[in-house]
Amino acid sequence: MCIRDRYQRRVRGTPLKTMIASRHLLSPRALASVHALGGVRHSSFDLTQMSDEELDRTLIAIRKEKQQRESTLIVGAAGAIGKRLCAALAARGHRVIASDRMPHLPEELQASIGEMGTCVGSVDVRDRDSLQRLFREHGDANTTVWNLAAPLSVETALDPAVAEAVTVGGMKNILDAMGTVGARRICFTDSIGSFGASAPREGATARWLTEHPDQDPGSDYGRQKRAIRELMASFSAEHGGDTRFAVLPGVLHTNAVWGNGTTEYALDALLAAPHQATRLGLPTGDAYVCPIDPDVKLPMIFVSDLMRGLIALQEADPHSLVEPERGYCIPGLSFSANQLFAEIRKHQPGFGFRVQLDENMNKFANLWPDHLDTTAPLRDLGYSAEVKLGQMVKTVLEAQEERNMLTAAAFKAIDTDGTATLHRDELEAYLLKFHITGLGEGRELHRYSGEQTAVRVLADRLMNELDTNRDGQISWQTFSEWSRSNNLDHVVQTSLDMP
């Protein structure tokens, strides 16, 4: 069944005549004039028969139907921003094609984009053939593309060659693939890392970047972003592309894991804070090590604001985007590490830190602007930030604390001798108990020697992963860190093939 046929079989693809009638949007006289809109081929009807209110409602309905027939293809969909953007676009009625280099995309991502969405794994932007295949199978002239595939600032500094292959080489491959199907609109997430020492500290704009193409961003990270903007400008000029870019500050969220960037210091501090409290009856963490000058301000944004800004950029009418190369900063909030720590102490009074500067992170922090422009995004996108420092800190800390408590409960369930360290016999005993419960009451485990062997194999595997210094013990700190990206119950269930 073709995509259009699938739409016609679902509510979201109901022919416009039926959709309008069911919602009482038009009078009978006006409704008669849209008799063939649902068939798509016949779009002429008498607008003069409609009232102003009916025209407005009809326009909204038409836009919604058109939006649902178009798709948004997101490259790098499994990242922190990508997963959120997929869900946010799907919630607004967009049909989302989520692609990423990992073979199997997370189940929660697949659920977030609904039945009309599609997940495509094993798409590496460095592989031209895989991108060409992706666009042939899932793209067309109406597809909007988001390129989110890019390493963070510190990751780029550690391996600039790999980063360039992903960012610059990847963008070349994406633009080539778009050309094969006639796709024109592409949106790209630029970064405050594009600004160098000569950039304004206050009210920095995307316009400034386009008007100062020769400024030195002071890093491979910034130079690679500039190369991408140049590729997009050429695509626009030579192929009539509708290119747009968003200059992002540091992104703050409630996820358990994140990449290796400069502004991620704030997330690291918010993660460390609950571990310094004694409320869980487990060993507390050391003072947080701040890698940047604690008095330097950096622009940040909470992820809910970011989603509103990115969607506003994608959905904006091209004629309303008057900034050069259709580039816009997406501002949020700005603060220094000292301001962040003071806010954390309102919730965690014992939070402590010490300063130990990281060469790359501190360099970037001092290069980048203090605040981003708010005028252009408000004027052209209707966007302004909502989340302030206090709300952000409270939200992230609560999420980390809840996650921390669940992890502590799992740790204590294994730590039967109460020593705040786990040993192999405790781990195996927990796995056996877990497995017996999963098998159901009345089943004797000794009848299943193969299953006992599977438990021992899993215990060996977990000890190999978690006993990092090979002393036969697993510390609370190691278990907690491992649990950020793993769920013990899920590992047990999948490894032991439990129902």
C-alpha cells in the first residue's frame, strides 16, 4: 500500500472535505465548494463563498493535511537532540523518518514517532551509498532534512580528522543525496563554537557569522561548522535549496547520558550533586571538579525551549526568514559556573566543588559569547525562551535524584551483607533469585542446569564490565555510573531470555 493510501485510511489523512465537515468548520454552502479537495487532483473551489473565519479555518486544515503528507528526515536521530526532535515533530503531526548510524534505534524513539514514522538504522553519514539508499527509499521533493550528525567541541578537539569526516564530509553526502530526489529544504544545527575571540560577547547573532566569514573561530570545531555553512550556501545558490541553520548554545536536559562537550560541564555538575548527599545510605561522591573558569558566562538552553525554536525554524515560511542564509541563534539562558553552583546549593546545600581547568574546555569557554541575540528569532520565528535558571536546575536535579534512588535500590538489593560493595557471589545470588521469580512459582531451578549455566555466564560478564580494577568488588560509584546507560533488570531479562 502506498503512503498516500495509508493516509486516506487513517484519521490524520482523512480527505479535507470530510475532515472539515466533521469539525463543523464550514457552512454547507462553503463546504460544497471544497467537494474535491480530498482527491488532491481537483483543488479549485470558490473562495468568495467563504467568510473570513471560514477561510482561516480552511487554511489551517490545508496546512495540516500538507504537513502530514510531507516528511521530515532526521540524520543523527538517536542523539540527545535527535530523539527529542523526533518526538516533538511527531507530536505536531509531522511524519518523521529517523535515521542513525546505530543498527537498531532505541525502542522509545520508535514509539515516539508513531505508526506513520519510520526508523532506519545503519546509516553513517560518511557512507555515501547508505545515504543515497536512504533518500531513494524514504525521501522525495517534499522532504525536509535535519542534519544533526556532528561530534561535540571536545570530541572534535581530540580527533579533528574523524570529526571533519562526519561533519563536512557528511554534509556533502547529504546534499548529494538530497539532489537525487529533488529535496530542497535542509536545516542544520550550528553552534556557539562558530564564534571566535573577535565575536561580540553580548547579543551575538547568526548574521555576524555570515558577515564575517574570515573570522578565526579558534578551533577545528568552529572551522568545520563554517565549512558546512559554506556548503549549504552553495547548495542554495546552485540548486535553489531552502537552507536554514540554527546556532545552538549548550543544551541542558534530563537525559542520563550526554557527549563530551564544553557546556556539558553544567550537566556533569547537576549529576554530581545528588551523589554528594548522604540520604541514600551509600558512599558519597567527591567534590565536583569544575573544568572552566567559574566566573565565565556561557549561553545555554533547556531542551524544551530548543525544540520550540528548532520547529519554529523548520515551519517558518521562507519569505519570513530575512536573516542572511536563513540563520538564527536559538537563545535560552546564560550563567556562570558560580551562578549554577549557587542555584544547586538551594536544593543540595552540601554541594562542593573545586576548580581544575581543562585546557580545551576552558579555552572554548573564554572564546564563546556570553549571550545570544533574542531580537531576530522573536521577530521572524516568534520564538523566545521560557525556562530560567531556577526552573532548569530544579527539573534536572529532580530527574537525576529519581534515577539515583532507583539505582540505589537495585544496588542495595544485591548488597546483602551491607558493605556498600558488591561481590560475585552476591551478584550471582541476585541473578538466580531474579531468574526464579521470572520462571514462576513451583518451578525448581535445579531441573534447568542449562539455565543455571546462563546465570553464571551473565554474572561473569557483569563482573568483567563492572569490576574495573579487578579486585573482585564493585563499588557504588562504578555501579551508579554503569547504570546511567544500562538497566540491570533489562540486561537480565534479555540475557536470560525471560518472559
